[in-house]
Amino acid sequence: MTGNIATVGYGLATIGPGIGLGVMIGQTQIATARQPEVAGRLFTNMMIGAALIEVLGLLGLVAGLMFT
């Protein structure tokens, strides 16, 4: 039973980063379309943000593995 609960927990932990990445990439595309001259800086900030968002997914995976 513990393994099943951990699996459900990991599945729920991936929802947040997935939504976060979708919103962030969408807003970056909108900002790039509005101001193409800052596309390079936006891309850099987006990559840093994507790395931080992915950490949330990895923490969910690690927590699921630790408590299994």
C-alpha cells in the first residue's frame, strides 16, 4: 500500500511543474512577440526559471523514492 501512495504522490508532484512550465513558456512567447529586441534576455531568464521549476519535479521524485 505504501508504494501505491508514493506513486500517486509523485504523479501529483508533477502537475505543478508541468503547469508552471506551460505558463512560463507561453508568457515568454507573448513577451518575445511584443518586444523582439529583448528575446535573448527573456530566453536566459526562462532557462533559469525552467531549471528552478524542474527542481520541484525532482524533489517529488526523490521524496517518492525515499518514502517507498
